[in-house]
Amino acid sequence: MDKNEKIFAAVDIGSTKIVALAGKKNEEGKIQIVGLGHSASRGVKRGVVLNVEEAFAAISDALGQAEKESGQDIETVFVNISGQQLTTQTTRQQKVFGRDHCVSESDIDQMMQMARQINLTEGMSIYHTNSEFYTIDGESGITNPVGSICEKIEANFKVHIAPDSYQRNIAMCFDRGSIQVQNAILDPIASSEVVLTEEEKETGVALVDIGGGTTKISIFYEGVLCHTSMVPFGGNVVTMDIKEGCSITVRQAESLKVQFGQAMADFAPEDKVVTIPINGWEPKQISFKSLAHIIQARMEEIVVQFFYQIRKSGYVDKLGAGIVITGGTSLLPNLGQLVKFHTGFDVRIGKPNLNTFVVRKSIDDPRFATALGLLKMAAEEEGLYGKKGRRKMRKEKSNEPGILSKMQNKIVQGVIGFFEEVPADTEMT
């Protein structure tokens, strides 16, 4: 790849994994992924960076892999923001004009700024603001008021708030590698870019991202992100239940879950078992049915918890498009049926839509949804600003070596490939 060719990059910071993607636009305008890296997450709890040094090491490893494959240094990134303290507030704003005023983009921008002037608790920041709908001279339900003639305009705004430490700690991680965070995007907004359709967002949909350490719930209605919440556990607790229930190692438990597990025991075969060799002991045999019962018990708890959050949001009767499940745990067979059984809603598994990407093997995986969404947003911004140069906020190009070069002489311990091959210590009989 030409070293002078511009690339853009995205990093998904999760509780169990870090994924880094580098991309470029091809001649057809599609996004070609030229670099991919992933590493086990460290220094991150429930999606929030707590230990900057440990997180930097994990991020460096993932970025280094992406840089090595692309052959270029990564200087700026799009990154996701998530956390249990992310909340949503609703505020209503209005502007009164003279007679026969034509609403302009400037008027809408002013109302958006007014919406951001809400009182915040110390240490909290606004991460995203969007309008629900506009009311013009008493006529409600207007989504695009620009060009309308009116004397008064009103609007409801959703303001998404979280501790300012979320973004500050992330920025500190990348600063250590002389990489600038070009944009920090709320996790559900990023993943929805490639998982949800515009029709689903308009009709009303709950996007449930069941990751390793957390389960994130986001509700879209009338095209707007209206609610976010989180359940503080995910697929990792299923792995631990298998470990305890079968008296095996965590590694073996994860392999069992991924290779042979499913979310509903009724669908598990009665006559199949998995044999696990154990050094110095007789091999352990675990039936598919017993494994499924362990998984189903915990997955039912997760479903009950996230559906409680959906009901609590006040939007449960507005989910015309149902529930979309994404994240690594969504790959469990029959999970959709389990969720539908407990919620009564239509359910589908949210695999990334790759229409705007050059197809690459194994990338159409829910575990890549957030990273792909971030990369898509980075590509769109590259298209807006690439020809005229980056925004002034972007740092000048550095002559320092990339993060891969900086990390070549450092030993990064404990990095376990999240998407590694299944070990050869399990066999099906």
C-alpha cells in the first residue's frame, strides 16, 4: 500500500476485547479494510477505562497489528464511549420570531446550543445531543423544519450525559502513543450505523449489545437515540457458570460455550457429549443437554434484566421493529427464540451490514459491529473534510514513529487473542 495514501482508523474499547480497524476508500467509494488488530482488554471495566497504563498497552497491541498490516502509521482514530453512568435527559426549547420568518440552519443550531445549556452535576459532560421532533406554530411531528415559515418553533431534545472522565481517560491512553482522538462516539450510535436500518430506527427498535462484560440497551424511535442503559454483566458470567458447573478451566469453559453451547436446552441433543482430557485425571464428559441448561439459566437472567430496562425506559410500547441482538454473545444458537419467548417481541440477530464495505472474510460478525460503525463514520468524515484538509483541531502530522514501532521493544504481557482458534483439548463424541 502507498505510504502517502490517506487512511482512517477506528478503535472499539470493550470490556473483554480491543478491536482496531484501518481503512481507505477505493475507487468505487467503498471502504476497504487495510488493517485489523485485536487484543484482550486490560484496564477496562464495564466499558470504562480505569487503568490508563494497562489500557494503553492493550490498545497499542491492537493498533500495532492494524498498522503492521496496513503498512502505515495511524495518527488519528474514531473511538467509542460507553459506561454504566451514561444517562439521557429530555429538554424542551423554543424560539419566537417575527411574522413570516423562514427557519434557517442557524436557527436550528441555536436551539441545539440552548438544549446543551442544561445544569450538569459536577464532573459530568454532554456527549451527544439530538432533536426528537419540532413543532411549528402548533403543528407537531416535523423532523426537518428548515425552510418552514413560522412565528414560533419548539422542539424536544435528547441530551446524553456521562462523566467527563470517560473521554479524558481514553484521550490519555492515545496521547501516550501520540495518536489523537479525532472523534469520540457513543457506542450505540456507532454500532447502529451498521446494524440497524433507517426504517427500524424510525419505527422504534431496541438494540441490545450483549458483550463479554456488559449488556448495553439502546432505544431508537422516530430516527433518534432516545434511551440508553446497561446491565453490568454479559457473556463472561455464562463462561464462569460453565466453569463452576463442570469443574473445568475458564479457557475450557469458553471453548465449550463457543463450540457446543446454545441458549435453549430443549434444542440440545440428548445423546451427544463433549470429552475434555485433564492431565493426571480421567477425561471429563459433559453432555450437550447439561451444558445448554447451564447457559439457558444465565441467559434467561440477562434477558429478564435487559427487558426490565426496556420497560423502565417508557418506550416499550413504541418498539414496532422489535429487538435487535448484537455483540459476541448474540452468536449463541437459539438466543433469538429465547428472547422472543420472554419478551413477546420480534427478534433478529444484528450482524453488520457491509454494503458500504469491500467484503473481507470473517468481518461480518456482531463482535465487529461497533468498530465497523466507527470506521464508517470516520470514512464519512474523511469524505467531508479530506479534500479541504482536516479540521483545525487535528494535530499536524507527526514525524514520530507509529505506535507499532514504539512498542517493538516492549513486552506486552497477558494478551490473549479474542478470536483465537479453539484449542484442541475438546472433542465431540
